[in-house]
Amino acid sequence: MEEERLKSERASSSRRGSIVGRKVIKRDYLQSEERLFHDYFSNNPVFPPHLFRRRFRMSRPLFFRLQSALEAHDQYFIQKRNAAGTLGLSSLQKMTAALRILAYGVTADSTDEYVRIGESTAIESLKRFVKAVVNIFSEEYLRSSNSNDIARLLAVNEKRGFPGMLGSIDCMHWKWKNCPTAWKGQYTGHSREPTLILEAVASYDRWIWHAFFGLPGSHNDINVLEHSSIFTELAQGRAPPVNYSINGHDYTMGYYLADGIYPQWSTFVKTISAPLEAKKKHFARVQEACRKDVECAFGILQARFSIVHERDPNGVQQDDDYEQVPESIPIPVSREPTIEV
């Protein structure tokens, strides 16, 4: 009896799979892919376009564009057969898992029930997804403004009452949930939770022209500005020309709208504190309204992708609805890179 017991224990504890101690879960990848396809990607999907946009944070045409670009860039997103000849996960499943994590800020394991993708695979898909998107689209969408962009921004902002304005600048905090305990003091600021800081410049159309990310949350906006590269090209004389006139005076350097914490530089235009005259009150009101461009961009970013949302420590959530943001920018944007002289 003892021999049979030992034999039974050895059989039950025998290793399965390629990692010691890991049990193999037989997920039906094909059934999951078929259900996912019929729910969202078929000609007559179960869920209408507005639900697709809400859950994937984009339209179906944009999703298909991303799918084609990812499959051409990284072989990881192409569906393959394993050694036994069984089809594995498709690009639809890997992209859906990555987008659900980004959109809802959920754990990687939570995507397993519907997408049938393991936690480690979901994390790998997320990492490859964001790296591929940056590598493919950074030259077009993550770049500084060129001469054509500046001309368009100057024309629009002049009609808004700010000739020479290139956008508005501000910082936001991104909660770092899994910050190491030894680093929490360095990364904890006014929000009393570890955060990372994103500095950005956005224009009236919510286009982000500059992004600087990664400094600890204990910094303020001035500290971030000192490390930022926003004025690098201007300091080196490689920035595109900015020409405009105010009250008969010609200027060759643009500026950004900023709040009161930023320094008194000619590249920043701030509001007037406690204005008394009607003219100053009008200027303060218009400046503060136009400066909301970057804050609206932050709001859209956080509403679309909960993974970057800074949670309110008191549990109060914003009810802003950014589902009606237009798919495309109404005024054409130049895609040419910045010309370096």
C-alpha cells in the first residue's frame, strides 16, 4: 500500500509543460477567436460600432489599420501553428487583450476568461503592442511641429486672440501602482501616491506636439521643465521659424500658454492674477480658456485609456464623456518631419 501511495504521488506531481510546476490549461483558442470575430469584426457583428468604439477606444477601420501594421512589423502578431500543428492565438486576440488592459486598466489575468489568453502572454502582447505602435507611428504622430504646422497654428491662434501662440503646456501625474517600496518616497508628491509625470504641449485640436515622461511625482512643473527637451531645438538654433506681428512689432519666437508656476520667460504667457481693470479681466479669461487645450487633451487621454488615469484619493471620479471626440482632425495636418538646418 505504501508503494502504491508513493507511486501515485509521483504521478500526480509529475511536471507538465515547459516550466516546472506550471499546469497546462487547454484553452480553446479557435473557439475564442471565432466568438471574438463574430462579436466585433464580422460583416454583421453582434455589438454595434458605438460599443466597439467604447470598448476598443477606436473605430474598426483604425483597428484594422493597426492590425495590418503590427503584423507587417512584428511576426509575433501573426497566427502560427505549434509543433503539434495546432493554431495559436491570432492578432485579434493579442491586440484585444492589450487594448483591454490599456483601456480599462485591468490586470492581465482578467482578459483570460473572454479572450482565452494567459497572463504571461497578455503581458507579452501588451509590451510588444506598445513598442510596435511607437516604432511604427512615432515618426508621424510623435514629433515636433514643422514649418507648415507652425503656420497653421499661428493662423488659428491669431483668430483666437493669441498671435504667436504654439499651444499650451502643462503636466499631469500617472499613478504608479506597483512602485517599489524603496522608491515610494522619491515618487510621491502632492497626490500622496507614487506617480510619474508627463509634460505635454497640446494645440486647439488636442494634438500633442511635445511629450516628456518619466520624472518622479515629487517634482513640480518647474523641475520637469529644467529636464525637458522642449526648448532644445530653439536653443540650438534648429527650430522652424516663427514670424508674427503684434501692435506693429515683429517677433520671431513663439510662445506657450502656461499657468502661474512657470517662470517669467518670453516663451510663456501666463494669466494675470487678481485682475482689476476690464481689459485685464478679459485677457485673463481668454488666456485661461485657451490654456485648457492641454488639460482637455489630458482628460481625453485619461478617459480613453484608464491605465494612465490618476485616481482621486477620495474615490471621486470624473464623469466627463469624451466618446464624441471626432475621429479625424478637421484641418489637414502636415506629416512631414521637422527640417533641421
